[in-house]
Amino acid sequence: MNAFRISTDPAELDVGLIHRFLSEHSAWARGIDRVRVERSLRHSLCFGGYLDGRQIAFARVISDYATFANLVDVFVLPPQRGRGYARDLMAAVMAHPQLQGLRRFTLATADAHGLYAQFGFTAPLRPQTLMERYVPDLYQRG
Ligand SMILES: CC(C)(COP(=O)(O)OP(=O)(O)OC[C@H]1O[C@@H](n2cnc3c(N)ncnc32)[C@H](O)[C@@H]1OP(=O)(O)O)[C@@H](O)C(=O)NCCC(=O)NCCS
């Protein structure tokens, strides 16, 4: 049995795996400490993807569940990439009952635009209106 299962049950999340991927292998959260990851999970809607009971994929949504959401920390473990699991995960995110009718759903991606475009994400309509405070290497500063 090799069915891919997606769950939003926080109790099922493999926090060690998520922390390990983000801190050691992600391009965006390298060096993040486990306590900060745990806090981020507690305050987010988290989607875990499981094969044979083992977590192989993850996505995290920060939202007010009414008007706005932001999608972050999306990953599929390297051996399982290219099999449509990120697409399945994204389909679950977009279909989630608490994420309907939002006026704006944002995300940032270095190179996976093709994945998110399939779900209606585009470059910002008015980039000149968007501002941010961003410190890309924050967690590597020790
Ligand atoms: C990006 C990532 C989540 C994709 O996972 P995946 O399971 O391999 O993706 P899928 O097999 O579900 O791909 C689904 C579709 O998205 C497209 N896609 C996936 N990754 C892509 C990428 N980097 N660039 C462009 N398109 C991509 C695939 O071509 C596929 O298109 P198709 O439906 O036309 O065949 C995975 O490569 C990953 O974990 N990367 C490292 C972490 C990362 O960069 N996350 C993104 C942060 S925003």
C-alpha cells in the first residue's frame, strides 16, 4: 500500500523531520532553531503529506481564515519529488474549508512558479504596492 495521505492534524506532524529539512536543507530557513519551528507550527494551519505513515511532505498556511492567507515552508523530500505529491498537497490547501473566499493568498518561491500557477497564483498584480521587512539570512547569524 503506497497511498499518499494528507492530514492537517498537528499531532501527526513529524516535528523533527520538519525542523531538519528547514534548518539544514531549505534555501529559506537555514539555521532556524527547533523552538522557533515549533512555535510556527502551533500558530499555523499545517498540512502533512504521508506515505506508509511516514511524513514526506509539508506545507504551512498562516491565515485569519476570512480575508488573507500566506503559504510558506512547502517541501517534498528529495526521493519523493516529481511524483505529483506537491500538486496533491496544493490541491488540499486550496480546497480547505477554512481557506475559501480569501481576498489575497500570497506565497514566495524561488523557482516553483510552475507548480503554483496551476492553482491560480500569479506575479503580484500591483508589485509597487507591496512592501516587506525581510532578513533572508537571519537564522544563520547565530
Ligand atoms: C517544489 C517542490 C515542493 C515540488 O514538489 P514535487 O512533489 O516534486 O512537485 P510535483 O511532482 O507535485 O509537481 C507538480 C507540478 O509542479 C511542477 N513543478 C514542481 N516543481 C517545480 C519547480 N521547481 N519549478 C517549476 N515547476 C515545478 C511540476 O513540473 C509539475 O507540473 P505538471 O503538473 O505540469 O507535471 C519540491 O521540489 C521541493 O520540495 N523543493 C525544495 C523546496 C522548495 O523549493 N519549496 C518551494 C518553496 S516555495
